[in-house]
Amino acid sequence: MIPFGNPLLDPFEDSAVSDYERLFEVFGIQPLAPVLSSFPVRHKYLDIGLAFGHRDIEPILKAIKENQPFAVMSGIKPSNQYHMGSKKIADAVIYFQRQGAFAFYCIADIEAYEVNGIKPDDSKQTAIDNVTDLLALGLDPKRAFIYRQSKRSSVHNLAFQLAGRVPMSLMAATYGERPFGYYLASIVQAADILLPQTEEFGGPRPTVVPVGADQDPSIRLARDLSVRFHRQLRFVKPSALIFKLTRSLDQSKMSKSKSETCLFLSEDPEAAKNKVANSMTGGQPTTREQRSLGGNPDRCPVYETMIHVPKTTTQGLVALRDQCRSGRTLCGECKELCADLLVGFLNKHREQRAKYLSLAQYVVEEGAFG
Amino acid sequence: MIPFGNPLLDPFEDSAVSDYERLFEVFGIQPLAPVLSSFPVRHKYLDIGLAFGHRDIEPILKAIKENQPFAVMSGIKPSNQYHMGSKKIADAVIYFQRQGAFAFYCIADIEAYEVNGIKPDDSKQTAIDNVTDLLALGLDPKRAFIYRQSKRSSVHNLAFQLAGRVPMSLMAATYGERPFGYYLASIVQAADILLPQTEEFGGPRPTVVPVGADQDPSIRLARDLSVRFHRQLRFVKPSALIFKLTRSLDQSKMSKSKSETCLFLSEDPEAAKNKVANSMTGGQPTTREQRSLGGNPDRCPVYETMIHVPKTTTQGLVALRDQCRSGRTLCGECKELCADLLVGFLNKHREQRAKYLSLAQYVVEEGAFG
């Protein structure tokens, strides 16, 4: 698929990463472990290791501690509904917002068009659904700027400006050989990442971008461009908090295109329950082996699902992991626990969604909010 | 400069074309001569051969004859003032407007940024100057849409849409290996050319684009994209009227960057007079040789300047050409005639400019008018 450039990370296709440590060496992603104790507010995603790496997170931690202005920026390609992977990123945006960040959230409908051929008009309903989830998860709309790429002229113009200093060699090295539209979507994404630092939004300041590892190429591009435009626009290098890819229930990367093994936030709780029941696990083939050898929670989509459910805590998850590893818990029990927690969450989330649907409709119809 | 692709025509740099006939073979530009008699309204630019080629001009001629809706579209990169080359294109836009076309005129400030590094804010004054010239030359603002690329969200979104079906191979074949920003400017230009056919402006219809030969690659790209999007957007292939490049007074292509050999429309008439006096000509080195061998008006910037001056007619120009070729006119006489005509035009044009400056300021400040 990619004749050269990044062999491991592909922001456009479903990437599968088995060895996250290699990303430290190959791409210079920094490991999160050494800075974990410096986070002023702990989060189970950090402690359990869903987030595994970062790029220059220190200015963000400093801004939090010193109560200085900073931004959190992320977004979604409105090609399908929220799944656990999209939720994880939204949760991270909310996490930083609650620690003082002004939040930017981009509906990447230009990317949905360039990569998936879905026209902005046709991704509008999905965008509304996505924004409803984002708000239902707890993003404070009063301290956020939510916008559609296709409707935001200032993003277009920033993208046009950034494009002026992009050699094709940089694009090819970052993304491999791609159609023109993919490159264009990447430049627009770099503009999204740098938008919080424009004069329109108060000028240069630390910005943290929570992303899945497959989006790291876009972080690298935005960071590279921030340097190329530092003198002119005074941009500082954006920071990133980098997450492992969310596994689907068949242990591949969770992909919106494989709905049978993907947990959506707006789906019927009973259907979700069935998906968990049919999920693969990290367990042994027989009860006997499970009791004697123990399971592997690090490879278990059911365990991973439980990390995503709001009710679980780091402490509980660590205990469950130990029980699994020692063979004290069987997969059936674990699936039941997971299904219960999940149904509880989905029911509550559905109620929350009802409260925010109209605001989400307004945001998407208007093109932006904040 | 260009390792592959079009060896002759470069829309980004100053091209020099010595053999226009080769463009018929190499690029499939169609010769104008065979269709010249089908133009309902003659024009000296056609008759004298400033326009030498076309692409699919027939639907335009048919629309004029049958009084059907059609559009004329062109523009300028606001990197410098109007010179005789920009005037020629503006005259062509006005020519088609007077025959029923709705006129679109684009201030290509995104291209000025990508190619020349001039930010839209910094090209605003030049844009005002350009639009003032356009209106002073006679464009009817009531039947025109004049806009700045950077301010026109619908152009951005059309460009984003077009980009989705552009293989990099097409860009490389059309423009050679270029920085990303050049490609982006080209896609935006294709969007400009197809804008008249969008729903916003009444849907598909014949559109003629008067351009200098060096811009033919962009015509090819826009035509290619119109086919790729025909099913979806119903675009018809845009037509083009293709002009020879305007020679500067030292016989290279007239370039805005060489002000000493370039005639600007807003310049001081006395300075213009001096430029003509110092101009190269198509004449012989001595009076004696001129009398016996005759001059070469086809290679003479002074003769070419006289084509541009509004007062001259086809008949007068043909007579002058014959006199030059037969050695009856000397370069000095011709320069004097040219300088007088030019000063007359520039003085009158200055008066016209004064009338339209405020409207041009309004158009550029607002980003669009029409």
C-alpha cells in the first residue's frame, strides 16, 4: 500500500500496531512512563497505559500547574458513529478542558471527503451524531470551539498559507505516495492543529493534541510546519498525547467499517451486550488452562472495553487484571461484568445524548460554535 | 527547472514561446484561424493574431449566436500592476461580456501567496489597483462577479472537492515537479474556472476563459476535472481563447518584475513615452537597410503596443504593418506615433480610473462583488 515513508503508521487506513515500543525508536514518540508522575491529575487511561506516548507534553503539564492558558485540540472524521476509540479521544479532550484548557474539536469533513469520498453535505448527519456524543460525554460547550472543516474559512486560509512552505518531499516522507486529496486533507489537518494558536483565538500558546498512534504523522507535519512558520506566525510546537489503537472485539484495530466487532456509543444496549458475549478474549482455550496459566488482559478486547466504561477505576482495573492473569477470573464472568457495565453506560449515555442533540444540530448547521 | 511534463508552457514562471504552431501539435491547442470567420463580432486582437488558438470555442460562438447563457471567466494574480498583457485579457473578458456573457473575474491572491509568497493582506492594495484598471477598461460591474480567492469559501470548497479526484501523476504531468503549494494554487485555479458552472451561479453552461498561452496547463487541468466531475456536478468542458504572450519592450515576455521594459496602465504618461523611445523594435540596424529590406512588425514591441492601444483599428494596424514591411516607415516615426497614442490612452485611462477607484476598494474589501 505504501511504497515508502512510514511503514507502521497510516493515518488514512486501518493500521495495526503490535509493538508500540518500536514507535519510540522509529518515529521519536517519547514514552509516557517517565513523565506520568508529573501529571497533576491522574486518569485511568494514563495509568492503565491506553496512552503510551507523547510529544513535548511538558509545556502542557507546566501550563496546568501554573494556571497558564493552553489549548486542547482534536477531532473526528465524520465517516461513522463514535466508537470506543473516538470516545477515548473525546474523554482526553474533556480531561484537559477540565484542567483549564480551551478545547477545539474539529469535524474533519474535508478529510472524510478526500479519503472516503463522503461529501460534506452527506456527512452532516454523522457530524451531528458525533457532536452529540462529544457533548453527552461531558465537553463543556462554553469553553470549546467546535467546527466543521468545510465551513471554516479561517482554516482554509491557514491551510493555504501552510501549503506555501511544504516541499512535496516532506509530504511523501510523512505520508508515502498518496493522491493529491490525501495530502490536501493532511495540510488542512495541520491547519486544524495550529488554529488554536492563530490571532483569531488569542495567539501562540501550548496546545495538546490527544490522538491515536496512527495519527502521529499529522502531529509530525503540524510540528514541522509550526517551526517553518515560527518566525512569521510565532507558532510554538504543538504537543501530543498519543494513545494505543483501540482494538475491536476480534482483536484487530477497532474500525468503524467493521460494525459487527465494533462498539458504538449510540447503539442498542442489548446489541452491545451480544457483541461482548461474542467477543474474543485474552483467555485460554479451556477453563482448566485458564485456571492454571491465567489469561492475558493486555490482549483482551473485553478488558479493554472495561477501561473505556466510565464507572471503572484504575484500582478496579488493576485488580481485575491481576485476577485474570492469576487465573482467578474466567472469561465468561468477565464478559458478564463487562456487559453489565457497558449496558449501564450506554443507557445513561443515551439519556445524555437526548439533552445535547439540539445543540449538536445547531453547531453542525451553523458550521461552528464557540 | 522542470524535469518533466510541459517543456514549453510554465504558468508559474515567465515562459518564452517562439513557435506558437508547435503548441498545436504538442498540447492540442486548436488553431484559431479556421474558426475566425465564425466569430459574430470581430476584434483586432483576433484579426491581427494576438489570439492564436482556442480549445472548444464553438459552444461559445453558438451561445452568442443563439443568445443562450454563457460565461466568460478570467483573472489576475495580484502580484503587480496591470500591464499590456493583463489589459489584453481584461479586454477579452469585456469583449465577451458585451456579447452576452456573465463575467467572472478572479483576484488570484492564493496563487500570489503560493507562488510569490505575498500574503492576501499584502496583495490587497495591488488587487484594488487591478480591479480599478479592469473597471476603467469598461467591464460592466452589473453583469460581473469579481472576487478574491482567499475570501471565497465556495471556491475553497470546490477546490477541496476537485482535489478528491486528482492523482498526483496528473499534477506532475501537467505542471512538472513542484512544491505542494503550486499544485494547490492550480487546483484553486481549476475551481475558479469551474465556479461559473456551480449551482450557486446557475449551474452548468459554456464558459470561455481568455488566457495567455502560459496558462494553458491550467485550462487542461480544469477541462480534465470537468470530465471527472461531469456525472456528479454536470460540468461541461470549459472553452478557452488562447493569446500569444505579450512581449516586453526588450522583446522578452512582458513581465511585471521587469518594470523598466514593461508598460503599466497606471504609470506616468511621460515615463511611458520614454520607455517607448528606448524600446527595441523589429527594424533594421540602419535607415538604409530599413528602407531596402523593411522591418519585422511581428517581432516589434512597439507595433505590439499599438495593437493594445484602444484607438487603433485592424485596418490601421494592417496598413502600418505593410508600411513597416515595405520599409516605408522608419522606427523613429513609428515610435512617435505609438508614444502619442499611448499617452492619449494613459491620460484617458487615468480619468476612468478615478471614477472606479472607490468601487474597486469596495469590491476588494468585501472580498467579492456581483
